[in-house]
Amino acid sequence: MSLFDKANDKAQEAVGKGQEELGKAVDSPEHELKGKVRQHAAKASYAVDDALDCVKSKTQNAPLVSLAIAAGVGFLAAKLLGRR
């Protein structure tokens, strides 16, 4: 995750908070809801990017373990999907 992406997610979260507060101030449930949705979307994007960074660093530190896990997941998926 680049620094720009992190800054963008934080900016979107702040914009969402402002939109939510505006909706409360002018008694507009639509703006309030849109603000909440924008905040949660930014937080989710930030969490996903952090998880991807974590997976990337783990796979770089232990590539054989990562390969074994991926092979196991692929084997289980093939077994489950092959039964249908």
C-alpha cells in the first residue's frame, strides 16, 4: 500500500465524517447515511490494504511455507468443488 493510498483512505474517511455531520446539522438522513457509508468504505479499504501488506511480507519472509499453504488450500478447494 502506497503512502498515497493511505492518505486517500484517510481523506475519504474525513470527508465521510464531515458529510455525516452536515447531514445531522441540516437534518438530512440521506447525507448522514452517505457520510457513514463513505467512512466505512474508507476504513474497509484501509484494512484490506493492510492485510494485503501483511500477506506480502509473510510470503517474502517464508516463501516455502506460503507455497505449502497455497497448495493445501488449492487441494481442498478442488476436493470441495469436484464433489458437485
